[in-house]
Amino acid sequence: MSTSISKYPAKSLLVCIAGTSLTTQETLRLKHPLVRGVILFARNFESSRQLKALVQAIKNASQTPLLVAVDNEGGRVQRFKTDGFTHLPAMADLYRYFANANDDNSKRLDKHALSKQVREYPSKQCLTSVSDIGYLMAYECLSHGIDLSFAPVMDVDQGSDVIGDRAFHESPDIAAQLIEAFCDGMHQAGMATVGKHFPGHGSTKEDSHFHVPVDVRNWADIKNNDLKVFEKLITKNIVDGIMPAHIIFKQIADEPVGYSKHWLQELLKKQLNFKGVIFSDDLAMVGAGASAAKPLSYLERFEKAISAGCDIALLCNKPVEVDVLLSQIKPSDIGIAPTDINLTFENPKVNEVNHQEKISSAKDIIKKIKIWKSA
């Protein structure tokens, strides 16, 4: 057993479950003092009613509060799309739709590449709609008891296989405006924002789910492109949580960002003055297991993430490995949960009239975007 950490912070691991209801083994796992909660997947959804019951069962499984999260960002990455949930468009389509509507030559433009051809700042109408869609996404999750959707994607689209149209735009300045609007909508609904994938995955072609991405750019290129979005929105205190990328930026540090004290402690916390919660990306991804000598064990991955500065680590789709990890940590090795982790967002309540207007407006724009995409 590794002994590189003398005390593991309580409530610092997010796990997943297999189906649409809790098993006895999963209920026991959720009682473990290291487990902070659950991230849900499409396999956990059967209906709106079933999901609400499942979320309630998860929260009832422990005497201490458990967090329930999901990736419901929209487009290709949205776990719940029916029966109480609206299938959201890809974030890149929000800008593309309004750019198309405002361009006299729209019929000659490729709708799939439109944002690369139009570089004007988003209109007020576009920003309002983006905010409304952020509100809708957050509201639908919260109404089912889900605390967080890991959103928004703050990457800029510069050729990454895994990001692509998940990014709002390929221009950092335009992306920052759109992301700020989306975050505003989430906040109005009462959901904290979790920006990903710090300091930016959109310029790295390989998918860290299946590869160990290495970015060889220098600091100036990173700072003036990918990092620019994070810096702008962290400075405005709009980002409540951050999820770092499983990318090695070779000229900056020799480890993936989520394992790097330089990236998380020195740059994110000290230089950018980020005060929120840091979530690791999934420790089961190939990009999280790299080692010069041998593949890292899941305990080693967990330790490296926590030591680097992650408050909560995610280990998904590996229930056996989760149980092995938990068995390797004695109760006496677990400390107390940090008191400065705040996963709730206090906001003025939106009145019923404004609520209905936002929901109606968001659904109307989504319908129009689907028609435009299919034309």
C-alpha cells in the first residue's frame, strides 16, 4: 500500500452506480467516509420519476450529505435527454445559429463550420438565448435533485477530437462572452458552475479517454489562447468549480494537469486566485494512468490528484477498482472533510413569470436550431 498521503480528506471521491436503482453493495459503498457522492450516466435513467427516486435513495444512503452530479452539457455529452429533460444542442451551434441568421450570405456558408467563418461578437439576442439555455439545463437537473452538471465546457475549438462542437467557439474572446452568459443562466437557476478542462483541451487533438495527450506549445501560446477564457471568467468570479484536463503540457510540467502542483497550486490557486472547488477528471481515463515505469494503480492516481490540489476525485465505471481503493485506506488514514468546500450557489430566486419566460424562450430557440440544422 502507498503511504505518500498521511491523511486522506474525507468526502473526496465521487463514484458511479451500475443501474436504475441502488444495490446493497452500492449502498454500503456510499456510506464509506471517503465517498462524496455519485456521478450519473445514461444507464441510470429510465424515466423522470425513476431518476428522482434514485437520486433520493442516493442521498438517503449516508448520514452525511452526498453530492449527485452528471455530465448534461448538451450535444454529444448529455446523459438525460427525454421525459423531463430537453435535448440541448451542441454549444457551438448556439453561436452558429445566430451568426447564420445575421449573415446575408448564409446560404453559401457551411453551418458546421460557420463560427470559423464569422468572427463578430455575439449579439444581445444570442447572449440572452445562451443564458436561457444555461438556465434550462440547470433547472431540469436541479428539479430531479441533481446538484451539479459538469458544465460549461470552457475549451476553445482548435482541432481536438474530443472537444469539437462541445466548445462554444474557437475564439477565446467570443467563447468567453458566450460562456459567461451560460454561467449566468446556471446561476439564476441556482446551480454552481464547473468549468472544464483547465487550462484547455481544445488545442490537443488526442482524446484523453483513450490516449495520453501531450501538448508541446510554449507558455505564451497557451496563455494567449486556451487559458485566456479561464483567466477572464475566474477574474470575474463566475466559475465556482474547475475540472483540470488529463493533458501533459510538456514545456510547462512533466505530469498531467490534474496531477500537477504547478498547474493547480501555483497557477490556478495562486496566480489566478481561484477559490472554488477542483474536481479531477475521471481517474479511469487512459490520460490519468500514464507513468514512465508502469501504469499507475487507482490508489496512486487518487493520491496524485489529491496531493496536487484536487478537492474531489472522480473514479467512474470501475466499481471493483473503487472497492479495492477503499479497502486500501484504513479509517484511521482518513482525516476530516475540508470546511471550505462550498458546492451550493446562493442566488436571488427567479420569480414564476421570469422562470416560465426563460424556459419557453430556451425551448423555442432549441426548436429553431434543430430545424436549421436539419434543413
